[in-house]
Amino acid sequence: MFNDKSILITGGTGSFGKRYVSTILDRYKPKRVIIFSRDELKQYEMEQVFNAGCMRYFLGDVRDADRLKQAMNCVDYVIHAAALKQVPAAEYNPMECIKTNIHGAENVIQAALYNNVEKVIALSTDKAANPINLYGASKLASDKLFVAANNITGGQKTRFSVVRYGNVVGSRGSVVPLFQKLIEEGNGHLPITDPGMTRFWITLQQGVDFVLRNFERMFGGEIFVPKIPSVRITDLASAMAPDLEQKIIGIRPGEKLHEVMCPEDDSHLTLEYHDHYVIKPSIRFVDTQVDYGCNGAGEVGYDVERGFEYNSGTNEIFLNIDQILEFNRLALQ
């Protein structure tokens, strides 16, 4: 469905954007792939690798509504990946997080409507479910904006959906590169915030494939959540450095012990599919009635039990040491 289409990625010089571009160029023949981001050096470096004739590089910030409108001219699909994502940084710089993650989301929505973009998928995070930190709260607000945007499209074709998933193995700022750096530097221990901490675990390629698939599945208004395994942070440390001491340093500002992707309070809205969940919109759209139980790809989902919660600490699937090592290997490919 991406052949001869124009696709724009906000925050496209990040880990997701690079893997997405590599995947889309390998599998399809797009008309244009537009990288929209604010760092000229990262764009220059990315252009040295991805310089196919369909590639376009737009300097701009999602805080700039006019620049977004210009960049989305004649675009078919948008992936909104731009965000300020570091939990402690957001706690100490709250307004900067709000300007990018909330105001920027609204600017993406308005630019897409202005240009009659066909489909928009916004990337979310497990931290947006039952948030306790500003980053999560800002992404929850962003999710709500993208869901509600389907109610203001009028007669336009534009539809908005959200993809929510857990920690991406090996992404910038994540724990795997941190542990690897400490190991290579000969550090005498690995820092563990809490011995009971768990996280959802997904490779970058799995995340990209899930987003691609959901362009076909989406009707608009859904939050897509993949079924993925969990890891215990102590197991991760043991897998990467079995001989190193694990030193407990305490939970950081705004950090959770476990992550949730489908909260219990949304169980009445949650559908289970064979490899993912869908959280239906809590509001009704005035101009369309959608049966979310059968998606655009023809897959059928079923209501979960009331009280269901998709939690990294109670997940049915946990990776063992060998599986963690394999995930880490795949992440470095």
C-alpha cells in the first residue's frame, strides 16, 4: 500500500525513522519519503546513508505549525514520531515537554487536515497508560488529541490512529546501550533502580513492522498495542554481564516499577486480536460508525474480560537469559 505514495515522518532522524526508512525502501517503491526534523547535523548524516531519489529532508520543528503545513503538501501518510522522551528531562523541563509533545501533536493534526492527508499514525508509549510522570502524561494528552481528531474531519478522508508499545531494545537513551557502555568502560557494577522492576520489550524492527501493518488495519480512533514479552531488569543485567555486581540505586524521578499498556479502566474498550490489542475510542464520532471488532485487514477481535490489564509485571510471557541475549543481538543488526 506504500507504492507510489508520499510518506512523512516527524522526528525522522531518530532510531525509529532510520529503521522505518530502511524498511520502506527495501520493501516498497514510494513516491516520496520526507524526513521532518529539527537537527541539521542528524539530517546530513542520515542523507549520507539514505539518498535515494525519493528521499526528501525538511528542517523544521513540530512546534512550528506553518512549516508542518508546508511539509505535508501532497502527502498521503504521516507517522508522528517526534517527541521529547526522556523521563527525568521532562520532569525538570516540563514546559518544553508540553510544547513538543502536546502542542506539537495538535500542529501535526491541523497540518494533516489542512493538506487532506489520508492516514496518520502517532507513536505513543506504555508510559501514557496510567501516567505518573510528565512524559507519560503529555503522551496521554497527545493520544487523546489524535483519537478526538477523527471527530473534526468533517467530510475529509483524513483518519488518525495511535500505536503504543514498550521499551525499544537498543534505542538511544535506553538501558541496553547504558549497560553496554558501563561494561566496556570496565565499571565494577551495573546500576539497578529496583530489583523487582519489569519492562515490556520489543525490537526496533518489530516496532516498525507493527506500525506498517496498522496502516492497513486502521479505521481511525484506535490505539494499537502489540503483544510482546516482558523482561526483569535484573535478568537483563545478568544476561549482559553475569559476573558484575548489581547495585540498587533507587527509582528515578517519575519512573514506574512496572509498565502498563492496556489499563484496567479501559478494559471495557479493549479488544484482543491474535497478535495485538486494540483500545477503542471512548467517544463516539458524529459522522461515522465503525465496527472495531473486524479491522481493515479483515482480522477479528474479541472483547477482553472486565478488569483485564496488560501489565509488564503480570505479562504471561517473560524472556529468559538466552532470549534476552537474542533480542539484544537482533537489536544491533
